[in-house]
Amino acid sequence: MSPTLEPIHRLAQGVRTHGPALLAGMPDPHDELMSLVWGPRFDREHALGLVARQPEVAAHTLPALLAAADHFDALHAGAQGRLRRLIVRHRALLGVGGEDGPEPTTGWANT
């Protein structure tokens, strides 16, 4: 794997592992994920709010989430933008979104 893509791949693996538990029950998990990485720094406050909704999985998701935040913050702007584009692409591949689109899904583990 290219050194440029490795940090993004590492973040994506964390989403596949912890995303289903962290984003369970959210109407649009892609929007929630995008809100975490929208700015130049990971939105830790929003992330802690997501974890607080599911205290039964917090012990497993919080350390991984904080590590992901540190990794995201260390990415240069181009890599951060690429990660955002991958989230949008994933959403489109699942056919989620739009007023007439299918019901949202948490299909993170399968992609």
C-alpha cells in the first residue's frame, strides 16, 4: 500500500470495525461520519456525544475513536479531502441519501 493511502486505510478500518456500534440507530450514518471530519480537525465533541449515546460499547469504541481523531488531525489537507470524498463515494455506492432514496443503512462492515 502506498504511504500516502496508508493513514486513510487505517482510519477506514477503524470505521469498519467500530462504525456499526458507534453509528447504530442514526438516520444517516454517513452524515454523522462526515460531521466528524468536516473541518481541518476531527470533531471530538461530536464524537463524544455519539459515544455517550451507547455506553455499553463506549469502552471499545472510545479509545479507537480518539486514536482516529489523532490520525485524522495528523493528515495533510489533501488526505483529509480524500477521506471525505471516500465517505461520499461509500454513501453513493450504498444508494443512501436523497429524498426518494432507499432507507439509510449502516453497511459499514460489508464494504
